[in-house]
Amino acid sequence: MLSKTHPKVGIIGGTHGTGAQFARLFKQQGFKVRVSGRKTKTTNELLAKESDILIFAPPLLNSVQIISKTIPY
């Protein structure tokens, strides 16, 4: 059982598909969830800095580029 204080979950690519499913799952479990995507104001870098747990769920074509830009954060 999780404690009352859940870590902040960030999902890169969380606006559609698998990322959106992850977001729903974590929200249902009481986590604070933020997502980033191509059309969100939240950048991947900011999301990485502010999240305790970071999930990468972008389209496969863009994965390597997105991960390599985000890893330093």
C-alpha cells in the first residue's frame, strides 16, 4: 500500500495513446500527474526537473531525440 504522500509523476508524451493511459492509471491511484506533449505549455525539460518519477511515452519515431534532450535534467 502506498503512503498518503505520492511522488509527482511526469509523463512525456502523455497527451495521447499509452502516455494518456499511464496518466489515467496514476491519477486513479492518487498521484499528482503532469504531462507534456507537442501541444502543451509544459516543456519536457521542465517536467523532468519537477517530477519525482518520469515516464517516457512519446511516439517511437521521436523517442531517441526526446530522451537525449531530456536526460541532462
